[in-house]
Amino acid sequence: MGTKLLLAIFAPALLVVLFTRVTYSRFIAMLLTIALIAASSYKGYVGSWLIIIVDAASLTLGLWFANRYMKQNNEKMRGVS
């Protein structure tokens, strides 16, 4: 339970930020992360509702970081042009 909780805290947030950097789309990054979480829960890797709630909170935090990244990236691009 401890390892699953630790992964639930960090993995979704990191995945959203990583996918945002790769795809340059917060929406696509969020969908990819949700798909990975759904696949892992379908396979039985999610043990309890606590893990699902922590996954959702981490996903929200990762989306917030991705929004900040995209905003900073857009400001830099506008400053260069």
C-alpha cells in the first residue's frame, strides 16, 4: 500500500507535465494520463478509493503545473518574436 500511495502522489503529476512538454497540449496530456490511470485500475493495480482520490489530486496538481509551464512558454515565445 505504501508504494502504491507514493506512486499515486507523484506519477500522475509528472506524467501530465511530461506529456505536456512532448505534445504541447494540456488537453491531450490530461487525456493520456487519465487513460494510463484507467488502464492500471482496469488491470487491478489500484487497491482502494484512497489511491483513486490521491491520483485525481495529483492529476489536478500536474495540470496546474502544466498550465504554468504553457503560460511561461507562451510569454517567452511572444517576447522573442
